[in-house]
Amino acid sequence: MDEKTAELRDIFVETTGSETVTESQEESPGSLTDGLSDGERNERVSALVAEMRDRYAFETALSEADLCRVVRGFFDGDTDAELAAALDADADESDVFVARMDLHLVRDSDRDAPFPFERLRSLVGDGADDETCAAELGTDAETVAHYRRVAAAAREATRANDRFYSLFDELLTDSDLSARLAEDARRDGLREATEDIETDVSL
């Protein structure tokens, strides 16, 4: 085995976790949630919500059952208004927003502030209060408080390595699709690494 072949083999082993190519490796890898019934998935979602509530200082007053509905609805693509209408509690969009932030369920659109969102994050990181941020950003303290929640939720999720979001996502989205995407990413990484070695060898 020459040096180039050895390097390719090492990359393959590191990427796939196997020393041989088998027919099963051409199929999408399975998920830890494959084969779970809807009831089992709901139980796991409930357990994760309970774990988060124990670990973090939740501001929401929603029940655990309603929080689980928020999680499921979020991954179904429901809006906050639709989620509020589906809850047992007499809740509105702002209540759902607070619950989502507690649960680390941050949408990209949540960061669409009327000012540079990263500037707010910087000010918050420096310890600025809402009034100071409002003066710096040319807005009001109420608006700052809203986006401060988003920044805090995103920071908290990052510190947890997005663990809870990822687990909710795995439980409640198309596992076959997720597996195919993961397999595509693995193959892309292997192909790029192979191309890099071929470039190095040609040089």
C-alpha cells in the first residue's frame, strides 16, 4: 500500500468508523430514534422539557403539557399565534415566545431586529441594561427587552452545545431525511479530503 492509498484509507476509517466498504454503508445510517412510537417520542420530549425546567430558570408559566405542545408545534412549523391557539392555557403569542426562548427554540426570524442584532449582543455582553441599550440603538426599552430574550436564549443554547434543540429535532423531524443529509455531509467531507490529498500529491 503506497503512502497516498494509506492516507485515503485512514480518512475513510476516520470518517466512516469502518475499515471496509460494505453494502450497508451505501444506505442511510440509522437514527437512535428509529422505531420509536409516537407515544415514546412524546415521552422523551416530556422528559427533555422536565430536564430543562430543572436546569434553567424558566420564565414561562405554561404547564409541562403545554410546553410539549410548543415543542411539537415548533417543529411542525406552526407560528406563535397557531401555537397559542392550540394550548390548554389562555395564552397569546407573547406567552408562546417566552416559552420558546426558555426551550431554546430560536428561529432565524427572531433575530430580525430593527437594529443590528450583534450590536445588542455586544452591549448585553458588556452588562448594559435595557435603557442603555435602547439609547445606543435608537429604540425603546421594551423592544430591547424582547430581543434581549432572544440573545440570552441563543447564548444559553450555545453553552449547552444546542443539545436540547438537537434532541427535539431528532425526535420530531423526518429521521430518514436527517439521516440522508448526514450521509451526504459525510460523503462531501470524504470527497473534499480526498481532493485535498490528490492536490498535495500532484504538487
